Amino acid sequence: MKKVIWIIIVILALLVGFIPITYLTSGVSKGYLELKSQEALRSTTWWFFLYMHIISGGIAILIGWLQFSSILLKKYSRLHRIIGKIYLASALACSLSGFYIGFYATGGLIPAVGFITVSCIYFYTTLMGFLLIRRKQIIQHQNFMTYSYATCLSAVSLRLSVPFSYLFTDNYILSYSIIAWTAWIPNLLVAYWVNKNREEKIPINLS
């Protein structure tokens, strides 16, 4: 059952991870831009951080799941470290750019706080994961990177949540305000459960 769930997560990650390619070839969707303020649309800084967020987020989603492969870790540890460095750079860039564009979130304060908060969590968990592996604290590193990628996958959760939100309300602003929080809070709860299971499997040293 766990393998099936993991396969579904990987497939969704790959599908969402390739979305930035369409943005680069066709541009950002008009529906998304119509809801943005003229202040944002006229700002070259906003456009810069928007595309940084899209591209870096896509890369992080596409490669992040590979870091949880035991085969890659045990047999191709050098490749694991290379992918890890790319993920680190992408995740930090994604979180920082997400923090900035979060202030321009559609719907006002509630969704803005949601997106800014998840950006801070993403940055913190990713940076801590990096610092912990530098200190050779492997389990703690795995735990924080689990939180990091769970936060990264909020982009996947967000896209899955949009069609379901219309089952409860046709008010786009209201649904967007809710999704700004539900896209990542359940992910962190799942990550917490994964980490607890990992810790419970660690043999206790009684010596």
C-alpha cells in the first residue's frame, strides 16, 4: 500500500514538475494574471521572482523524490549528493521567491499569510536539513528533508485542491484563501507521521 501511494506521489510530482515548461513556452496563464494587481503586473521585480519561483519549484519537485530512494543512497551516494545540492539550491530559491510573491497573493491577507508562512517553513526545513547532514546527524537530516519535500509538494496539493474546492463554494477568493492553507498543512502532518515511523524503527542502544 505504501509503495502504491509513493508511486502516485511520484507521478503527480512529475506531472506538476513539468508545468514550468509550459510557462516558458506559452507564458503564465491569463486567468492567473487577471486577478493580480496592476502594481504587481507593472513590477519587473515581481515578474523576476514569479519566474524564479516557477522554475526553481519545478526543478525541486522533479528531483526531490529521488532523494528518498534507498538504492540511490546506498549504491550511488555521489549522485545522491549531487542531486541534493541541486535540490537545496532550487528549494531555497523557490522559498525565497515564494516569500516575496506571497505578499501579492490573490484574495488579500489570509492567503498571503498562508503562502508566506509555507515559504518560511520551506526555507527553514531545507536549510536545517543541509546543516544537519553537514554535522553527520543523518536521522535528523532525513526528518527535515521529509518536511522540506512535503512542503515542496504543496504545489501538487494546491492543484489537486482547486477542483475539489468548487464542490463547496463557487467563490474563487474564498476557495483560494482556504487552499492557501490546506495545500500544505496536511502535507506536514503526513511528513510528521513518516518521521515518527522512521524513528520508531531505529534500534534502541541500551549500552
